[in-house]
Amino acid sequence: MGAGKTSVLAEASDILTMRHIPHAAIDLDGLGLAYLRSPSGNDGLMYRNLQSVCGNYDSAVARRLLLARAIEDRAELELCQSIVAAQNTLVCRLTASLELMEQRIRTRESGLLRQQYVTRVAKLNAILDEARLEDFTVINENRSLTDVAKEMLVKACWIRS
């Protein structure tokens, strides 16, 4: 939380669009924004929604997919990979200092759960540190959003610098 996944996703999509590179971009958390009384919480619905959206993009021949999500364990990564049916999957971890990520969350979240989200930043960062699912890391601090998105796309070999 607060590393800039949604912002970098949007900027990377803009860069690809300006270069006429067909792609799709999905902020996975947005597909599960609901409160449901089920044992699996919202994740089951979120992944069913992802499956549906990916089917739509696949029929539109979108061969590249940017997906924003803090993936906490290998099982979740494998579930994502099975749904998107990608031939090649790369995981980019965006990083920033805990202080900056907490500040971003304080700025972004003004509602009832604000403090809960701020507290989650350090916990999630520790989970991601332990999981080590990333193929590469990009630092999203003290630099432009465009530079961060370009570095991610270059490291993924989607564009040349």
C-alpha cells in the first residue's frame, strides 16, 4: 500500500498507448471493491471478475496485460497466472520508504478506515519482503511517475529506453 501501483499502472498504460503497443491494464483491487458475507471475503469474487475481464481482453486480442496488485504469497501468484493464462509472467515490486508510503496513504485515504490502512503499510511491506515473489524491483521515490513507469516497462522488456 502506498508504493504507487495504481499510479504506475496508469502511467505505464499511457506510455504503451503513446507508442501504439496493444495492452490491457487492470487494477485488481478495484475488481473486488465490495463487502460480502462469505468465508473467502472479496477475493473469490475479485478473481472471478478478473477471469471475466481477461476473457474480454483476450477476445479483443490484448496480448500484454499490466496487473496492479500486492501479491502476498506464491499461491495467489499462481492463481493470477492461471487466470490470465499468460505465456510469460513478470512480477515487479514497487518500493518506497515506509514513511513515504504511509504519507501517501494518509493523503489518499480520508475515510473511516484511514488509520487501519496506514497501519497495514508496514505489515504488508514485511509480508512482501518475506514472500520475495518479484522478478525485479523499481524504486518509486524522489523521481517522476513517468521515469518509474518507463523503468518498469524497460525491465520487463516491453519497451526500449
